[in-house]
Amino acid sequence: MSGYSKNILVKVLVLSVIVFPLFLVGCTGNEKVEGFAIYLTKDDIRPSQMEALSHVEITEKPVISIDDIIYYNSQTHELKLTPEAFERISVLDVPVSGRSFVVCVDKGPVYWGAFWVPYSSFLFEGVTVRKPLGSELPEIITIELGYPSNSFYQGGDPRENETVLQSLEQAGKLTTGLSITDIDKLPLSIKGYELYSWMEEGSWHFTLITGTNRNKFIEEIVSEEDIISEVGWIKIHVVGVSEIKVVLAKLPLDENVFWSAGLMASVGTSSIVMGYPPQSVIDEIEECAAALGLVLTVL
């Protein structure tokens, strides 16, 4: 039997990570209200055993408290932590089969998941937080679905739980999405970034999006909803040459940007057609990119 087949047989079977059932030990009336927190399990219960148990206790102190959080981005489910808290997670002992955690509000369990190492060959069908490797910057962890990708996840998305989000909002830690002015630098992209442009109602529109192997859909490109992460997926739509310059200025030095007018799937109902602005505008953006130390390629 191959190693891969063995892993399939021994993979962690968590068929559904949902709102935590009532059998878990929550807070008592005498305990201090603490809001959102992430706890380890008291007996360090393996993820593969969590759903089969009728009783789970959490540790006395959280591994991540509300005071450890700078912000929680409900759009990307990223937690920006204090340097001390990020270091605590970085040195956390996490086996390749994962380490269980419980997301609580006022010590009342809401849902559970597992810390995971990014080099594990085990599959996981539940909520995960990947353990950082080394002193990564910025100090952000992400509550994700499934490992190694969300295609392995089963069940609803417990991260949208209203009790959790309300607790974070009350503590002043919740953001529903970052803007380009909120961050110093956009993340480095393995496949660079893609830049698209089109004329709409007399103005040039631009979208910068994380590079991938797949062609983008027109409606995906022209959507005005931005997705901005300090560590993950980027999709930013702006109007005007001055605004796209501001966005380009946030990219890392030597980042590749591929400016395309037509390499996308023309799927959907949008009548917008991608195109390049006049050569004078192209020259202006190329000069800006060169001054920023970017590698801009007009396809």
C-alpha cells in the first residue's frame, strides 16, 4: 500500500465542524466575562477523537485571548496578533495529526478546530489554523476550512457565528474588510499580480488581483467589492490613474505585475470589454512601476 493510501486510511475523520454541541464544558456564572478566546483542550484531545467524545474540557487559560488580538477580519477570517501572542502560536507543539482547539465566547464553546502544520500529509475535514513557521511578518494567523485546502472541508461555516462576531465587535477588534490605506504593504505573490483595465462611463477603471493559473471571469474583475489581506488573496478595484498608482505603491519591491486586456473567460452577463488606455497613460503607469522597483509587463 502506498504512503498516500495509508494517509487516506488514517486521515482525520471530522465529518462536520459546526456550532459546538452542548456536551462541552462552558463557563459558570461566577467566572469573569472575557469575550472571544481560543482554548486548547485540557487533556490535549486529538482531533480524530473530538466528535466521538461526550465531554470535553478546555484549559484553564486561553492560548489566544481577546487582548492578544489587534484585529479580526471577518472577510478573510484573519487574526492579526500581538508579537507575543504570535510567538506563542509559533512555538506551540503541534503534531502532524493536528492539535485541537476550541473557539469560545465567555468560556462558552462555540465551535472547534485544530492547529495544523503546513507540512503534514494528513487530510483534515474541519476548521484549521496553520501553525506559523519561523518569525513571519505580519503576525497573522487565519482560521481556515479544511486541510490542505477547503475542498476537503465538510459542513457549514462556523466562522460566521453571530455570537463570535458580536463579541469581537464589542471589544473593538472586528473589521469587516481592510482598505488599501489600512496596510503598509500588500503580500508577496508567488505568481505575481494581474492588472486589468477598462473604460466605463468616461473613466479608466483598474483591478489588481493575485496571479493564478486560471483565467479570470469578467464579472470577477469588474466587481467593486475589494478583498485586501496582509498575507493572502488580493482583489482591488479603483478608478483613475492616480488611484492605481497608490495601489502599486503598496506592492513589494521586485514584484511582477502582468497587465492584460483580454486573457480572461468571458463568462457572465457583463457587457464591459477589457482594454488598454492611451499610450500616454500606459507610459505614465510604466514609469511609476519602474520607480517603485516593480516589474510591469504589458501583455
